[in-house]
Amino acid sequence: MTLIQILAASTAVVVVLAAGTLLLPRHVHVERQAVIDAEAAAVLALAASGDGYQRFNPYRNTDLGLSITLFGPPSGVGSGFHFAGKEGKGSQTVSAVTADAVHYRIDLGPMGTPSQTIRAEPHDGGAEVTWSMRADMGFNPVGRVMGLFMDRMVGPTFERGLANLDAAA
């Protein structure tokens, strides 16, 4: 094979692999649920506050050097925090509060802007809490491949956060 044939074959393989990743799901959804021994309103009050969120922030368990800087109002839309730690840096902001949920916009810079929701509904003297995340992996082939592992990467973090929430609420 000549050098041109090798380069052409290599380029064709790369193009086919990159095009194949576009067949992978673009949108990722991760969700975990738990019953918390607290009123739904108390759970949502903690979740709607940047400071309250720190009482159950699951990343505090695994990153003792995690830096948190609060911003915005004490609670409600606009309340949030900047973070920097071993798993990255960015910000999390309360984007909406409804009767049964708190919605967040997370800015991870070049890593994307997933959205999260903590939903709490009354359940047998406590609250059934659902923590979910949605992310758009776009057309980035590496992002699409990463999306395949997102449940295994983020799910345990949500489970840890729900356990922390149960203890904090």
C-alpha cells in the first residue's frame, strides 16, 4: 500500500466511526428516587437555597477540598453557587421553583449545561424525592459515547445526595 492509500483508508475509518457515534442517543436522562423522612415542603425549601443545598451536596462526601461560593438571593430563582473541585468547576443556579419541584441550570463551561430537578411529593408521612438530570450531548462524538455511561457515573452521586438529604431534612 502506498502512503496515500493508507491515509485514505485511515480517514475513511475515522469518518465511519465518527458518523456511527451520531447514531448514539443525543439526550441523556439520569434519575434516582428515595422516600425521605421529612415533609415535601421542607425538602423543597432546602433544595431551593444555595446554602440549603450545601447541607446535602453529594460532592462534599467525596471531595474534601471542594470550594463553594454562594451567589444570588438566599432562596428561590437565582440562588446558587459556584464550585471548584477535583471533578471540575462551574455553577449551579435555581432556574425555577414550582409547587413540587426545584429546577437547576448547571454550567460546566465546555463540558455543557445540563439541567437538574429535585421533585418532592408527599408520601406516607414523608416525601418521595426524585432527583433527575437531563443533558444534551449535541453532535460531539465523544459526548455521545460519554452519554452511554452517564447513568453509572451520575446515578451513585444522586443516591448519595438523597441519603444526605434524608439525614439533613
